[in-house]
Amino acid sequence: MSHKLAPIAPLSATNHNQAPQPLVGADATKRATIGTDMLTYEQLEEFGDELDAVRQRVLDDLGQADANYIRRVIRVQQSAEILGRITIFGGVFSIWAIVAGVLLLGLSKILDNMEIGHNVMHGQYDWMNDPVVDAKNYEWDNAANAQDWKHGHNYIHHTYTNIHGLDRDIGYGLLRIDDEQPWYPNHRFNLPLAFTLMLFFEWGVAYHGIELDDYLGGKMTKKEFADRKSRAAQKARRQLTKDFIAYPAIALALIPFAGWWAPLAVMGANLVANLIRNIWTFLIIFCGHFPAEVATFAEEDAQNETRGQWYLRQLLGSANISGSRPFHILSGNLSHQIEHHLFPDIPARRYPAVAREVRPLVEKYGLQYNSGRLSRQLWSVARQLGAYGVKPQDPYKQGKSPESKALRRAKREAEAAQSDETSGTPHLTA
């Protein structure tokens, strides 16, 4: 693949920029308050300037080695898929072969989801001008279609990170993972619901991309909602056909040699490989976003934030997972979730080196750098889910209590009044 392409010239990525922008509120005279309990506005500005300098040093250094890396990972992923599927077919004659095939196919799906798909669709390699790794064209082996995932993830989540009412990834509309979220009776089942989401995570993400809540809330037109449903259904059919119809159909040819169960074995192997990918992806995503001490924010506090305040919000709203180099590769380097949220459009392979600059900088300003082993972060997430599943005593935190309903109604009315006064939107814009 790479030998047919022109070499990457030095400084090819120096002007690369697909980073989210700080938020602008309707009232231009208001200053954001994020981080002002920790740093002065001058220190926040310096903090942002220093992180901008880190970012630019990395961009100036991107080049052939980074291009070679992502192309090599793609080759490994494709080889693992081909070998895995062949081994699964051979596995109808041996249980050990089918186990090996499932592991290879699971590895392929993890690499495609994490180190390739997620990172490529962030535009991390657009500066290469290679259509194979162009964010606009890439489609991954996942139930979620790329177009709606990029809008919900790259734009909504990375722009409005951990802002209540704006970041739809806070609890994924299913779980209560923060004290500021209203409690509803279904949250009693936080832990079993999280376990179910883990098993079917790709389908949860696909459903999340339809944005049904926005449609029901009047924030989306009927046509846009219909288009989202159509894209979701098309991608679902493609995924189900590939793993549970097409490949098992090929295994029909093995029935005379292995028995009637050959297509079922292939179907089951594909199911397990998908489960392996879903569980792994869920663990990395949740352990990078929802451990204790990860902060969430109010919308009004982020209005007209500076670049330094945007960086600080990303820092405080993320957590890292320590581990070995293979662990980081399998996580798509999202084990460096802090660095990913600071620099989402920089190739993730650079995050370990970037972390060695970011962490001392964070400590210099006396800020929190949340990092720990996978077991520690997972236990923290589980405790959070369990604790926030308990019905709070405060009626204002109970979603269906009269007090809570009145409070939220008053907030909506205040936002509508502000919108009328400014002839703008009551929400923030990037």
C-alpha cells in the first residue's frame, strides 16, 4: 500500500487543525468561570499557551514515521481478520482452531475500532492526503455509521465535553454517573444496565447516534431524524449480513465434511468476536470518562471560555489508564484519554510522548491528573454507578419529583427568555 504513495514531506502537518473550539455564549460580556477556583485568568491563559506550544511541536514533527505506523497497523488488522476467518472455517474440525480464529478476529475488530477507526475518523491522519485514512471517507467495522458517529463524538462530545445538557455522552441517556444528573427509577438498575450496554456496546452507540431524545425534544426536524434512522438501518443490515448471513452461508459448503452445525459454529464465532470487541471498547471508554474525581460542568460556567479554560475542562473531564505499550495500542491509545481530549486530532500514537510533557505541566499549575491501572479505574466506575443508582434524599435530584420538575421548568423558561432577548440560541456555540 505505502510504496505506491509519495513520501510524506517534512512539516506536512504543521497547519493541520481539526481541534474543537472554545465555547461562545449569547452574552458576549460574560466571562467563563471554569477553573477560576484553581487558577487566575492570567494563569489559565498561560496554561493554554503552554499546551498550544506542545500541540504545535507535535504537529511540526509529524511525518513519514507516523504514516508508516498507521499503514502498518492497518496491514496487521487486515491480516488478523483474514487469518481469523480462515481459521474459524477450519475450526469446524477442531475446537482449538475455532478458539484461535475467534481471538484473531476479535483482535482485528479491536484494532479496527480503536487504533484505526476511531483515530482516523477524528481526522488524525488527514494531513497525509491518503484516501485510505481520510476521515471523510472511512467507514469502520461497527454497527454505528461513521457520519452520525462523527457528529455525535467529534463535534458534540469533544466540543461540549462533560457539560450537562449538551454532552450526550454523560451516561449515554441510560445511566446516572454524576450527582448533577436527575435520578429516575430505572437508575436503580445502573449496574445491570451498564453490564448489558457493555455486551452490546456497538449497538448502544449506533442507537445513541440516532439522537431520538433530540427529536422528541423538538431539536431535530422530522426529515433529519428519518435520515438518521435510514443510515442506522442501512449500517445495521450491512453488519448483520456480513457476520451472521454471508460468512455462515459460505460455511454451508463444509456441511458434508463437518456436519450440519458448521454454519452455526461460524455464526457463533463471529458473535463472540464482536462481544470481545464490545467489552474491550466499553471498558476503555468508561474507564477514561467516568471514574471518581472526573468533573462535570454547568452550561453557564463555560460561556465564553478561553482556550486555557477549554483545555482545563478537557483535563478535568478525563482520566488515563496506565499499562504496557501493547495495552495502549489495543486501546487505540485512548488509555491516554487526557491527552486525547486535549489534542483529539493529533495521531494517538503520539499520546505517550505527549503525556510526558503534559503531566509535568499539569503538576506545575497544581492541577489534577487522573491516572491509574485498569482495575483501579474500573472499580472506581463500578462504585460510581452503584452509588448514583441509589435514590437521592434531595427531592430536587429526583427527576420525577414536583420540586425537580418545577426547577427544570423554570430553567427552560429562563433559557427561552434569554433566547428571545438576544435573538440567538439558548445553548452555547463552538
